Amino acid sequence: MDLATQPPPTAGTPLALDAQLCFALYSAHLAMGKVYRRALSGLDLTYPQYLVMLVLWESDGLSVSELGERLYLDSATLTPLLKRLQASGLVARERSPEDERRVLVRLTDAGRALRERAQAVPADVICATGCTPERLQGLKADLESLRLNLLRPE
């Protein structure tokens, strides 16, 4: 029997779409993205921009490489995000006086003020999940463990 005449895989087989962990993560990511688009629409931020702002609200004045490490993003991905945030007046990028190869990212007054307006985002997202806070904590812990395992060197 050749592949063209074989029946499609069923959920009980390893090649069924619904059996794939990666698809469960991917489709959940897409659904979460829709929730964040709605929650962030009033802030004029994309989800990746929101992540950058979260990091800067925690620790302002990081270098681009420090931001990238925190967000698991390379500078080629991060730089366009930062340029858009700078064009929006939320961050300023400047060369480090100690090492001109390092670019530091600092919040502007508008970037700091946006934090107050973003306070409702986490609660909106939690509400959209339909999960209890305890269940969400468990999911988060499981995903962090999965990430560590996947990033572990072989």
C-alpha cells in the first residue's frame, strides 16, 4: 500500500494532528494571541511590544542584549520592535557611555505612564482563560519546566 492510498492517521496514532503536543501549544498560542490583541488594543501595543514593556517596567535601562536574553529574542528580532516603541515615544535608545557597542533602552515618561493603563491586561487575560488562578499557576509552571527541558543542551 503506498502513502496515497493509506487512510489518514487517527487521533490514536503518533502522526495524528490532535496527538501532537506542538499543535496543542501552537493553537493555544494563536488563541492567546487573539486575547492579547483585544486586551492591548487600547494601549496601541502589539504582544511582543507589550513583553518588552513588561521587562522595562520591571527593570528600566537594560541593554538590547539583556532584553533579548530575558525575552528569548535575538537582536535582529528585537531591534525593529524597539525602533517602533521609540517611534511611539515609549522608549529611548542610547549608546552606553562605558561601552559604545552596547545600546541601552530606557522608558520615557510616556512609557512609564503607560504602565498604569496596562494594569487591567493581566486580569482580562486571566478572565478569558476560564481557569482558576491555581490552574493557571500550574500551567505556567509546567510550561516553564517544558521550556527548560527543550532548551537544555544535548
